[in-house]
Amino acid sequence: MDIDAELRRQIVVSLAAVLVFVVGLIAVGSRFGTGAGPSGEVSLAPAGGVALVGLLGGFVLLMALVGVYLMRANGTDGSF
């Protein structure tokens, strides 16, 4: 399979968006993590749960914006 410039751009932009999400997960975990409990589980403070929900919502919006960008860069209008 030959990877053209457009497919390479889609891969790079999508991976960058996922990398931002993973870095956000690590930041939320390190900022709001309460440490390991007696059975070894790691939990979040209540504010960490809110931050995690906000991060997930932001990721959904980011991926929607990435999709719009890639459609416009491809020259399509998004209609079926």
C-alpha cells in the first residue's frame, strides 16, 4: 500500500490529537491522583473526576475539529 501525502497528513494530525489526549490523561492522573489504596487500586479525587470528564469532552470536540480540518484540506464539503 502506497501512502500518499494526504494520507500521511491525516495520520499525523490524528496521532497528534490522540497524543494531546494521552498527555492530558497523564496530567489529570498526576495532578488529581490520590495514590494506591490498600488493595493496590489508584483513585482520583472528586475534582479529578470532573477534570477527566472535561478532558473527554474536549477530546470529542478536538476530534470533530480535526475531522472538519481534514475534510476542508481534502477539498470535500462533507455532503454525502
